[in-house]
Amino acid sequence: MAPQLHLVVDWIRCRGHGICAELAPEAIVLDDWGFPMVKAAVPHDGERDAQRACDACPSSALTLVEVDVPVSPKR
């Protein structure tokens, strides 16, 4: 297993302020209504930006979590 960082949006709390996409554009884009869509796992060089986005969210709707992802054996 290899740990990866992922951003998780709490859709009950999110109000679509869009600050997260400004602070972590490598991990989040906004949909047509201004709500965040998480692209994929947070790149290692984007961890600091992702944490800043979580800390800056006025609704506390964004969380950075570590997820264990299985690694495929090489063939």
C-alpha cells in the first residue's frame, strides 16, 4: 500500500466560495456554479497548498486525508 493525500469536500458545509480552487489549483477546479471538484490525489509538491486551502475555507468544508492505495505489482 502506498499512501496518497486526497481532498474531501463536505457537501453539507460547502457554500461554493471558491477559495480552495484559488489556493490549490493543481487539485481543485470549480464547476459552473462555483463548487469545487477534486481532480485527483494531491501531488506531493501540492501538499502545502492543499493544506492552506483547507485552513482558509470559511465553511470548514474541506479536509485533507491520507488514503492507502494498493500498488500494482510490476509485470
